[in-house]
Amino acid sequence: MQVSVEKLSPVVVEFSVEIPAERVKSEVDKAFAAIGRTARVRGYRPGKAPRQVLAHLYGPRIHQDVAQRLVDETLDKALAEKSVQPLSKPAIAPNQLSPDTSFTYKARFEVRPEVASVKWEGLAIKRNKIEIADSAVDAEIEKLRREHSTLETPEPARPAKTGDSVSVTFTLEVDGKPHASGEQSITTEIGAGETMKEIEGALVDASIGDVRPVEITFPAKHPSKDLAGKAATFQITVKDIKQRVFPNVDDEFAKDCGEYENLDALKKSLVEKLEKAAKQRQGENVAEQLVVQLCQENQIPVPPSLVEQQAQVTERELQQSARRANQRLDTSGDLRARVRADAEMKVRAGLLMAEIAKLKSITVDNADLEKGYIELAEQTGKNVAKLKAEYRDPKKREMLIAMILEDKILDLLEGAAAVTEETAV
């Protein structure tokens, strides 16, 4: 077998493989012998049909089968001989097989680009200082106050105002006729954006028992076809009004929020929580900058098939996010172009990081995996032993190893980067 290699581009290689005539003849003879033992040919006893008759009846199919078998049996050996690892399924272009001559075929596929060197030291990045403002702590306390608030009937009775929880019943008229939905009821908080702004506006200053008409025009893209683009009137009757009563911010409030001795202990815990979240955001921002800088400094070619695979993964993730948000994904050309550009950068970054890992002998050992399991347990709330059982699956384990390896490389890049500290605005 003779193999010649032609590099069509930095990421596309074509093999030309020639198999000697002796082997071709041997394989064709074996194929005819096998089919001759089982073929039923009119006028001949089983296994007694002459070769020329079999060639007339089965020749093209036998030649095709032999050609395919020769490709299957020789391509892996050719790749091993030349120490080449394809990234894509080889596209095979076989020449016509003849039993008396050598058989040749071409195999074209994508490969990793050869990277002579990687510029990874001194990447310029900006890192925000982590400073937790008092206003951020106050905002967290307000969230806790709301969580521990109660709804109570105002004393004395009064009209509804912003912040109140109001229960109403309503009917709907479309084009002057009652809608089939009949009477319905809802409870909404004024000002929270839980219902139409026209309804919220009508509830301000309304008292229990008041009936308020609200005229609206439904959007043309309303999911209900019988309402889309129609003018309608809600007849709203106020049934109940509750005001939200917030607890005082003191030591007792802190104890109600958890195992805190006093208000200072609660505030300290909130600062730690905000610092942890800020540190995570900071890390994500730095990582994104490092990846962008690394790719800009090393414009290596990328295999199109890997870019396409990554783009498909990103599109699926976007589709899933849109479905969870009950939205329709805009699949315009602009989005596809952005997805493809992002996919190309991710593939390029992956190739460059693999080179850096090889250059610096960065690996993932058992200690790294143990640390990874602990971090996953903190993020997911799952037991470490349960996570280890889940990650016995080879694919999941490979994903975890890849994530840990990427984090180690990013730490290396950050440690060697030119960092400018900034105060977040």
C-alpha cells in the first residue's frame, strides 16, 4: 500500500491511497468464490456456475463491495502510518476498481491546524475591584423584608394605592359583545407589573365594590386569535384590598431571617454573599476577556466542521432558553452570524488552550477531580458521593475534566496577564 499526503489548507488534508494489484485480485477472487458457493444460477447446479457467468450477473456489485472493503481495511492503517488524526468523517472518492490493476482512492478530511507557537503571556485585561456598597446591602435587606412581610386589611378602610394587593373579578367585552371566557378573578399587586398597565392604573384610588371599565386594544400578535388586534373593554369589580406590612429592621428581624444573633450578623452574612456573587461575576468577566484576547493574538485557522458543531450546540441552547421563557427565538441572519462568530472563537480558543496545556504539561489529577466535585456540590446542593456516582458516566466525566483543565489554563493566563484594576461604576 502506498500513501501520499497533500495539505489542501491548514485544516484540510487529502490522502491518496494505492492498493497493489495482487491484493485487489486476491480480494476479488475471494468475493467471487464466496458468491459462487451460494448463488443460484438457472442452468447450473449450486456452486457450479462459471466465473464469467457470475461476473456478468454480479460483477459490478462485487467490485463495489470489494472497493468499499479495501477502503475500510486500509484507511485506518494509512492514518496510523502517517500519524494523522481526522477531526471530520473522511470524504471518500474511489476510482473504479478493476481486478487486474491496482486500486486507488482519495480521502479528504479536516485536521487540527499546526500551531508553531502561542502568544499567551501578557494578555491585557481589566478587572473590577470588589467593593460592596451599603446600598447593595440595604437592597438585600429590603428583599428579606418583603419575604417576611404580611398582607393585612387597612384600618380604617381606604381606596387602593400603589403597593397594595387587590383582588378583583372581571368580564371582557370584545366589539361590544361578552367574551366567551366569562367572569374571571385575579389578585394583583399594583405597581408590580403583574397585569396590564391599564388595569393597574384603573385600580389606583378604587375602593371595595367599585366597578371600573378599562378599554384596551389587544396586540396584533396576541396568542388568542379571537383577541388579536381587537378593541375590548374589561369590566372590573374590586373585591378586596390588602396592604403589605413590612417588619422593622432590628435584631428580632435578623433572627427571623435565620440563625443570626443580631442585625450586624445578618448584614455581615449579606456582605459575604454579595462578595461571593461579585467574585463569580469578576471571574466570568476576566475569563471572557482572556479568551477574546487569546484568540485575537493567535489567529489560527479553525476546522469548519468543529465550528458548525459548536454553532449547533449554541443554537440548541438558545432554543431551550427561549422555550423556558415562553418566547420565540429570532432566527434571522444576524443571529446566525453572531452564533457562528461566537462558535469560531470558542473552537479557536479550545485549540489554543490544548496547545498551551501541551506546552506547559497541564493535566487533571485525582486531587483536581476531588476539588471539582466539592465545588459542584456547593453549586448544586447535591451530596459529593451522589455527584461522584453521576460522573462515573464516561461522557460526563470527560466534560468535568475538560472544565477543570480549562479553569487551570485560564488561571495560568490570568497569572501571566497585564491586569488593570478598575472600580466598577
